[in-house]
Amino acid sequence: MEKKKEPKSLILDLLKHHPEGLTIQKLSKLANMSRITVTKYMHELIGEGNIIERKIGVARLMFAKERFLETVKEEDIIKKLREKLK
């Protein structure tokens, strides 16, 4: 019998596999949970420092902290390399 993942672990895994970020609505569909339940766990994960929330217009995107930081570092490195090549 397959053991069901804890909701916070499931949400964190989904965010790690989607470095572009996910909205609460998309997370609730992928995790097969209600938006209210996902929101509850999102607030807990933000408080623990495991995820980052970023508002883009009216949308709120969630990112796994480690993946978000890796992406930001990659963008900085690419920008610096382009400046050196000019």
C-alpha cells in the first residue's frame, strides 16, 4: 500500500519541479487539494522560510526558496557574462 505524502511535502515538491513558480489555484489542482487548504500550508511554508511568494500584478506566484535562489543566481551570472563580452 502506497503511503500518501504529507501536504506540505507535496506542495514543496511541486514547487521544486516548477521553477517558473505556481499560483495557489494551479497548486491546488496539481496537489488535488482545495485552495483554502493549499493557502493554509503556503502560509506555514512561508513562515518556515521554505518558499517565497512574489506578487506579479494580481497574481501571487510561489517558488521553492532553493530553486528561486538558483534561478536568481543564474540570471546574475548570465548578465555579468554578457556585460564582459560587450
